[in-house]
Amino acid sequence: NKLIGFYSLSDQEILPKSSRSLFMATFSLSEMPLQSRLEIEEIYQHFGYLFFAYNSSFGVEDNEIYFSELKQRLASNFELHLIKDKHRRVWFLFGKRLSVDK
């Protein structure tokens, strides 16, 4: 039987070793308290690509505002695209680091 390992965001071993790495959060980030989201933001710089999927809100958090502001905060280091699903109240934010190695 293999045990499942759990890591903290402060554990350096969970950070990627390559700029061609992807940070992906499909609804998980958008369902966290705002303070936890802000703590996670500092690790995005270690990734070459970002992908977020989120609903318009979760509980009292307005995800449209949060992700719009996140896009502004990341704009100096990432090329970002925000896409609204035409059939559902779901948004997708894609990002590519401006200096990703080829």
C-alpha cells in the first residue's frame, strides 16, 4: 500500500523545475477563501503556463472581479486571455509567461 503525500505551498519540491510547466486550477482556486487565493498567487511566477476555470461567484466571493484583478496583476509577466463559455456561467483564464523557453 502506497501512502498519499501531502505538501505545503512552502515546500520547494512541489515547484516546477522547468519553465514549460503548467499551473492548473479548475474551480478549486475559485472556491477558496480570498486570503488563501492571495497566498497562492506568489507561486505562479514559477510556472510557464497558467489555466484557471471558474464560475461567476462562490459564496460571497465575486470571482469575476477577483480573476479580472488577477489578470491585471499578472499582465507584466504573462500573456493572458479571458474567455467566457457561451452556454454556461463559466470563465477560463489562460496565461503564457512572456519569457517561456522554447
